[in-house]
Amino acid sequence: MHKKFLQAAIEQAQKSYDEGGIPIGSVIVHQGKILGAGHNKRVQDGSVVLHGEMDALENAGRQKASVYKECTLYTTLSPCSMCSGTILLYGIPKVVIGENSTFMGEEEYLKSKGVEIIMMNNQECKDIMEKFIAEKPELWNEDIGEN
């Protein structure tokens, strides 16, 4: 089941890449159904907060706290501090991550707060990020707060 939903997140990452954006995608799943899918839109929308995870949550619409507490968030890349804070704020109990070799987010912090982390080490996720970072290192450094 994880592969199916991670593939949906990868499709979102590819969509962002095709739009000239940062190739990170995410879906939020509740009871086997995708509530929201999204991708990083910092470039496309000029947004300071629309990372893939944030866009997926935005596209899921307002949900009751009880729904979030039963969700799994799938993301192609390890979640940053902002996205991790949102995961904790809404009580999302499980995060499935495509890869963390190109960027290590706040996995240990999430684990320390009781979030289950499942690492997929997906080669497709790694490949698209490595390609993007090689092509647009300045944009990548801006996205992770280094420029």
C-alpha cells in the first residue's frame, strides 16, 4: 500500500519539476483514500510556505482533528522544520518518506514526539532531487534556507 501512495507523491514531484518548481510531492491519506495531493509551489506561486506537504494539506481542506489523527502523510523528501511542525500541530501519527539522502529533515524530532516514520529509500525520489539540485543549486539552497 505504501508504494501506491508514494507513487502518487512522486507524480506530484514530477509535476512540480515540469512546472519549473522544486520537485517535492506529497499526499495525505485517510482510511485508504487520498484527501489531498500537492507539490512544492514556492516558484510557481511565489509562496514562502507551500512546500509539498503544506500544499497537500491545503488541498485536503479543513478536517476535524480526529481525521488528522488517523492520517498518513506521504512525502518524497524528508520533512523540513516547518512541515514537521505542521505534522505535529495536527497530530498526524505516521509519515512515509521517499528519501532523505539529498536532505535530512526533522525525522528524529518527529520520532521523539511519537510520530511513526517509515523510510522507503526510493530511487526515483533520489534521482529527481539529485537532478534538480545539479541543475538549480541556487534555487535549492534558497528553498532550504541557505541563500
